Amino acid sequence: PGIFAFLADTLLVLSFQTPLKKTNALIAQMGITFVNAYVPSALCCPSRASILTGKYPHNHHVVNNTLEGNCSSKLWQKIQEPYTFPALLKAMCGYQTFFAGKYLNEYGAEDAGGVGHVPPGWSFWYALEKNSKYYNYTLSVNGKARRHGENYSVDYLTDVLANMSLDFLEYKSNFEPFFMMIATPAPHSPWTPAPQYTKSFQNVSAPRNSNFNIHGKNKHWLIRQAKTPMSNSSIQFLDDAYRKRWQTLLSVDDLIEKLVKKLEVNGELDNTYIFYTSDNGFHTGQFSLPIDKRQLYEFDIKVPLLVRGPGIKPNQTNKMLVANIDLGPTILDIAGYDLNKTQMDGMSLLPLLRGDKNVTWRSDFLVEYQGEGYNGSDPTCPGLGPGVTHCFPDCVCEDSYNNTYACVRTLSASWDLQYCEFDDREVFVEVYNLTADPHQINNIAKTIDQEILEKMNYRLMMLQSCSGATCRTPGVFDPGYRFDPRLMFSNHGLRARRFSAQFL
């Protein structure tokens, strides 16, 4: 079969339906929508590494968007790239493979081989150098640099990716199965829409949920430091960004329509699986944080996941807890590869796609992030001390070196819960009951039952040290879960080691 994976950058999960009407009609309504799809790390490079490897960040060791954080570094290239699912698809399953778009944020860095480096596993390689752009960028075309300017008709990146993909479908071999991964920078900043869409959504503004523009009381210090209420200029800025993000997605919607129609013309649509997802969510004003991701809350870790393909009934929704570490195992499973031969942490979604009955599934997964931050103080915000980064004019900083945390996100028949611990001076803990508090306003860490806290602490340590099959053991609220308090003492210190950058 053919397999498509569309990856939009930093998509706001609550709103993807509105700007993506064609995508909704062509994929969601023709297949399945996973309403509880998450990323283990709400940042581009760690999340993309999880998609490619099927592993949690503590196993693929990409911890943030810097070379020092292992983003597209030589170490990543040596240790992880040869075992990504595209490498296995090509080498072991005989697939012709095609990549177009944003790969990893530091891809093309001189210290990591430049654009001449083509990762193993790709028959055709059209990768963006470094991070998201729409004009004036460089592509690695099978290892050769191709520069683009600012002429819309030939340079607008979303359209360029669409045309390259259409060419591949036109000229590929019909004697081998194919896999395509198309990773649009849209709707990532700088949010440059195509000219025909600059007037769209003029009346749209960011959602005003109950957690919009309120103080994040009882949360870790990085949230508490945000100025509340936000200034009018900050609100205008985030509303404008939200609108432009929607505008850029209209070109993504066009891309998907063109490719689905091409598959139909080629007679391949009914034999092709199509996945649509994103590498992380995005916040726009929640808890008075203007715009970014990197936080542990639903608005940053939850993403859309739509799938259509052979054996998938139309217009379904699925409430199972799924994560982007499941995409690699799923695609390899579709291709007939023995998943026991991999070291992947995720689970194949194929039984869920086919509607198999009595599927044993996870009830929790791990979220982990190691903060970025500068050694010095931000000159505009000296009062916040060293280590902060991505600061807005009101000294609202979106990240810091000790914005380093790990969470267990639980979703079972009786519990909808998130438990998080920070690696900071406070050893801060946040716990949310999302059944009663879906917008995560009230941190119940000091009022929840102590036994639950102990079990969640133990489960967090287990997941932070898991690898492969041990990442899929029963969660705290599974019938098969066993709690042995003695193990908490023998494993104590795991967290400190896992959070340390020294393992890189």
C-alpha cells in the first residue's frame, strides 16, 4: 500500500477544523479522528524525533531545538537516524520513500554535515535548511543546495512542497510501495500567508476559554511570572498571530486536496493510508502567556490526528490515548514489518484503525521536556535572573533552563488526570483532574489523596526509565497495575539522572 504522512508545524488543536475544511472532508470524514492524540514533548525537534524513532525523548536523546540538545547533531545522525521507521521501510520493506519540508530545526548546520547530509531511509529528499520559512530559504535536494527567493509563483514553500509531491506521484515506480512524508512549516512563525489569503478570517481571534488571560496561580514559577492581565498590545499581537496562522493553513488545505485528487486520478487512493497530524500544540494567551509552546498543559501537548485508508470505516472518532510515538510502529505494521525487531516505545494503531474488538490499550503515557535557557540574564528582564529565554516586552518569558519537567498523562475509564514534577529548586508538583477542570486552572497537588500521589510518583519514575516494551506496561489505573513501594527507594535518583544533560 501507499502511505502518506502530513505533518503541520505547531497546530492549534482546538481550531484545526475551521481553516482546514478540505482536509476535514477528505481525511476526517473519510476515516477516523483520534480525539485524544498527544506528543511526549511540546517542541518541534524532540517531537519530530519521537515521530521518526517511535521513542520517548529520554530514549532518542533529542531534548530541545539546539545542536547541544541533540537536534540533528552528529550524535543523532550516528545513533538514531539509521533506525528510524523510514530507514526500516526502505531497507527492510522495499518502499520508495519521499520527504519534503521541515525535518529537524538544526538540519543543515555546518557542524552537522550541512545540507549535504541526507539521512538514511530516503529515496527522494527535499528538506528545508534549519527552521521554518516561507520565502528566502534553502532546500537540500538530495544533498545539493537549492536556494529560493521571494517570488510567490515559484518560491512560496507550501506550494513548492505540493508541486514536488505531485511530481513524485507522477513519476515514481509503480512496482514498489511508496511512503511520503510532507512536513509543512505552516502554521509556524513567521506566519506568512499566500497573497490570495491575506484577507481571510478578518474577524477571527484567539479562543477566550476560561484559562485565557488569567493568572496561573498554584503553577510553577515560569507561569506565575506572567503579567496579568496582559497588555492590550500583547493581546493584539496574539490575535494577529492566530489569524495569520489560520491564513497559512489555507495553503496546507490546498496541498492536501491536490495530493488526494492526484491519488484518485492515479487509481491509488483506495489503497493508500493517509495520516494528518502536527508536532505540537500552541498557546495564545492561556494563563497570560502570549504565544509559544513548551508547557505541560493540554493546549501545548494535544494535537490532531486524522487517518483514512484501507479497512478504515468513514466518519469515526476514537477516544483511546494515542501519542506520536505510535506513528512509526503503525506505519511499519502496515508495511508488514515485525515490530518485535525494533526498540520503539510506541504501539501500533492498526488494530484501532481496523476497529478490532477487545484491544488492550494504554491508560497513560509520559510527557517530558528539558528547558532551553541562556547562561546570562535577558538584558530586558534582569530581575528574572539567569536562564530565561523567549521573553516578551512585559518580561513574560516562555522558557528557561529549569522549565524541565516530566508528567504522567492518564486517561482511563475512571480517571482523566495529569501528574507533573519539575526539576527545579521547588521540586514543584502540578496535578490536574481534567474531568472536573478541563482547562487545568486548579492545581490539586496539595489536596489529592496522598496514596495517589505516591503511585503517580512511582509510575513517573518507571516511565522515565522505560525502554521499548517496558513503556507499555499497565498504568496506575489499569487492572493489571502492581505497586511495590520498595521499588520507589531503589529507583530514587532516576529522575535527576534523566533530567541531566550529561547523558547526551
